Amino acid sequence: MASEKTIEERLGALRAVITSHNFHYYVQDAPVIQDAEYDLIFRELQQLEQQYPHLITPDSPTQRVGAPPLKAFAQLAHETPMLSLANAFSDEEVIAFDRRVREALDVKKVDYAVEPKFDGLAVSLMYENGMLVRGATRGNGYTGEDITLNLRTISSIPLRLPVVPARSRFEVRGEVVMLKADFEQLNQRQQQKGEKIFVNPRNAAAGSLRQLDSRVTATRKLTFFAYDIGMLRNHQPDFLEHSAVLAYLASQQFRVAQQNRIVTGADALLACYHEMAASRSTLPYEIDGVVYKVNNLAQQETLGYVSRAPRFAIAHKFPAQEASTELLAIEIQVGRTGALTPVARLAPVFVGGVTVTNATLHNEDEIQRKQIMIGDTVIVRRAGDVIPEVVAAIPEHRPADAQSFVMPDHCPICDSRAVRLPGEAVTRCTGGLYCPAQRKQALWHFASRSAMDIDGLGEKLIDQLVERKLVHTPADLYKLDVETLAKLERMAEKSAHNLVTAIERSKHTTLSRFIYALGIRHVGEATAKALASHAGELNVLMKMRADELQQIPDIGPVVAQSIEDFFIEAHNRDVIAQLIQHGLQWKKTPPAAQATSESGLIFSGKTFVLTGTLSTMTREQAKNRIEQQGGKVTASVSSVTSYVVVGTDPGSKYTRATELGIPVLDEDQLLSLLQKQSE
Ligand code: IVH
């Protein structure tokens, strides 16, 4: 049996190691060991404490898991009030602040500490003899709520200070935030569990911190940033400058913003502000401005306070990124690819530095998830250059006549059917060939190299043709003449002539290119080839239903549905009919070409041997297809074998082929040869 002293020593050592790793991980954001290694040490501590519960100490890292719920938070009076800051919204106000400071101090230049203004919750932490004893919210500045149990769960708050301060009582002030990444993860988890989605990291942090059940807080990742000390400064002026206070906090293993700076004069303040504003989106946490504090503590003392705010500091705020306004209507915008996006029409609101009247609602599910109704008061967010979005509704302000949103089942632009494919969030217009919203995209795709390969018909020219209303659908391309084209910008007689020739030439195509050119969603070149070789004729393909289409190798339910939806749409069928009327044509794929025919089929006269398992077809199917293209399939490899087709787990035929030096094809190579033939 180990003596209790030995156990205590081991416990102490484990706690010290874990606390140090917590510091590297949560404060320095630079872990030095693997998670698994950490877990092992942590488990050893837990097990030992379980065996010797009387040796558990309040500063043990195991004691951050929360405690049974409280009925209410106790009120706690702050020993020194937690004041707020005056705000500045413009450069002029900052210049005026600096002038006031200089005049009051009667100096030419002032050094300032510049810090990010965290968008979180101010808290006070009280340490006695180096141990965290109490933590409180700011409350009204004089009295806050005792949230000690919740604060103890935050890993970046030391439960015990590494160096016991000279004063027995020591207060640290700072902000509890939820890092952006932790916020995203929390919301994902909440959504999976069907629970409340938080509007922003600040709300999530507030919601998590003000839990009566600290075990819930323990499941939320919160981070504490220290920016000041309370009591110590008032009673014992150990420091000459604010920057020294911050350095001391860092030495006591608090997390301190890396962006903190010391600069001189108003111009430098403004430069810092613009720099911080520019890097705002790259910071791991949300900030809503920059705080300027006179760095010299004696100067701070001289400046003193006015009503509830210090005269030595000011918050230079960024334009608010969120504001509330009325959702007047939800309109549908149709994008280049046919996506129907619900867009909020809003009562004008000033947010993110501009007046916003429209904001995206993303898609149907998002509206559902956020339970947004037309007529609601909503929160609009505009962060930097990001498109404004509606982040939430305020249900308490919902008028009696608020209306639910219903996604239309027809395209508001062209009246083609709009569908939502299984597993997709977006509803799309199916009238790809006809819809004005998709016109440019459809024409560009139609003319592209792998589709109809119309040389010289680039994006700029398509823009002109569409904007001048010369072309509405791909079928209109075949009506263009040299005279019309020569009048366009950057076109001359010769280039117009070349284009007409290219358009004319494109009429002789292949079925697979034509199918690809239609721009059916999810139908790329390979799928188009598979469709062409299986259906053989366009008419057959156009009549196939999703379940039949799914019989084709590599065509799943989503692709099949997309193809069916496309051909069902009458607008598309019209355009296809017009294209064919204009003379588009392709060689018919002989439905069952015989091996004996002298048709010039690439496999005629060739002998194949199949071995191993193929992934897209059975061997029987492969045999049929080879035979359709004029080849012969035999059972054993000999010197007259032209090719051995090898699937997975091939047998001795493969070895034999290599011995005899007979060319070996894998499945892809066989398919590509077959497809070449069917073009
Ligand atoms: S110093 C005497 N520094 O801003 C003023 N406050 O309006 C003590 N805040 O309640 C505050 N970041 O929640 C200070 N770097 C920072 C800050 C900061 C955010 C918040 C804090 C405070 C409010 C003041």
C-alpha cells in the first residue's frame, strides 16, 4: 500500500501536469501533447481521486464539470464597481477624446493601450490566497450574479494562480466569449438534437454562462480573456502601466488578447482601429470595436471618472453588424443555375455601415429552422462584405396576421416546374433550356467544347446576344446570320462568318454530346455517354422514367429524377424540337450491331477474354456490349486473343495474358472504348 503522502504527491504531480496542459491548450492555443495522452493522465487522476475522495482539492482539474443546479443565482456586490466605457463612433470622436486627455494631463502626446473590444460578457473573478473563490457577472455595475460554479467550468480560468499574489485578495476582470469555431460546433450539435439555435456567439456565451445548472455550462466551450485587475490596483499600485498589468495577467496564465498594442497619439489609434477592423473576420472571436486606454496608471488616476465611465478610456465601436427590422415580404430570386433563393424584402435598416433593404434567407429549410414568418420583426446581419442575411425572427413581436412562407412549385421567371431533388436543400427551376434567368449559363454550356463545341461563341458574345434579345434559347443560335453577328461589338464580317460556319458545323454531332449540351443537372459527360449508349435514341431517353433510368449503371436516384424532371418540362421539349427542326443530327447508334457486319465497328475481328469481377456490369452484359460492337468473346486466352479485360480478383487468365504479352484492359478502358464507338 502506498502511503497517503505518496498518493498526495502523485495527485499533486498529476494536477500540475494537467493544469499545465490546459494552459497550453486553452490559453496559449498551442497544445504540446496528443489528446489521447492527455486523456490517459486525466483518467489516472480521476481514478486516484475516486479511490481517495478525501484528497480531492477544489483546484483539481477534475472539478470543472459543474455541480447540481441552483434555484437562483445569489446577488454579489462588487467591491469596486464594474464601470462601462464611453463610446466613439467616428474618427472625430476619437480625436476629440485624445484632445481632452492631453489637455487634462497637459501633455503633448499620450501613450495608449489598444485592445480588442470583446463581444461577450464582462465578469469579475476573485482570488483569495491564489485560489479562485468567487466569480460574478457585471450586472448593473454595482451588483452582479454569483456564477462561480459556471465560471469554474471554463478551462482558461485558472482555479489556482501559479504564483500566489502578494495581496491576499486579488480580482481579475475580463470577458467570457464563445470562440467562433466553438459557436459553429455548438449550433451544429443543437440542430442535430433539435434544440435551440443561437443567433450569435455572444448570445450563446450568455445563454451558457447564465445556466442554473453548471453541468450544462461545462458542456459548452467558453473562453475567458483577461483585460484588467480590480482590487490590486486600487489598494496597491504595484504597476506603473496598464501594459504591465496585462503582462502580469499573462504571467499568471490568463489568456490575454494577442492583438493588444501600445501606441502614441490619435493617428496611431485610428490606424489600429482600421487594422483591427480589417482583420476582424480572421480573429477567432467576435469583437465589436476597439478599446483605447491611457497606458500610464498615474495618468489614469489623474483623469479619473465621469459618472459611470472612466475618462481615461473609450470604446471605438464598429458599425453594428446586426439590427432588427420588419420582414415585409419574401421574394424568389432565380440564379444562373436555376436555384430558387428566397430573399427577404425588409423595411430599410442601417446595419454593417450601409442601409439594407434585401437579405438572403438561403433556402426553404433555413426559413423553417429559424421559424421566420412574413410580417415578423427579424434580426438582419451584415458582416463585412458578406451578403446580408436574416439570422432570426423575434417571435415576441409577431403580428397576428403574420404569414408562413411557401416555396413556389413553379419558377417565378419562366413558369417551368420547380423541384427539389432528394437530399438537396435547394429548389430549382427545371426549365434550364428556356428560363431567362439561366439563359446565359445554358448557352455558354451548350456552346462549350465538350458539348456542341461552337468555336468563337464565348461568354462576352453570349452576353451581347442575350442582352440584345437576339438569342433566347440555344435553338435561336441556329437562326443567326452573318449580317446580324457582324454588327455586334468586337465582331467583323470575317469573325461573324467564322461563327456562322462553326454553328453550322455543330449541327453534326453525337447523341452523347447533345445530351450533355442540354445542361441537365447532374448529367456530366460520362453520364451523357452512358445515357446515349443505353437509350440509343433521344426519343427513347425522353420517355424514360426515373425508375427505368436507375437501371443504367452509375445512375442513382437523384440523377435519374433530375433527368426525368428535365424532359417532363414542356418548355425544354419545345426547345429540343426546335433544335432538331434546325437540322441538329447525329449518327444513330445501331441498336444491335452484329459481329459479322463489316460496318467498321472498332471491335470487329477482335477477340476478348473476360476475367475477374466488373463493377458497372455483369460479365454477361460486357459480353453483349462487346458483341454489339463487332467483337467476339471467348473463354480462354490464346495467342489469337486481342485483349484480356481484367476486373477485380482476376483468375489465371490474367497471368496467362501477361505471359503471352496480350494487351490487358481494365474496366474503365473497356468502357471508354465502348463509349467511343457509341458516339
Ligand atoms: S475595460 C472601466 N476592455 O466593454 C471600463 N472592457 O462598455 C472597464 N469590454 O462591460 C472595461 N472588451 O464588457 C474593457 N478590452 C476591453 C473590453 C471591454 C470588451 C466590454 C466590457 C465592458 C464594456 C464596457
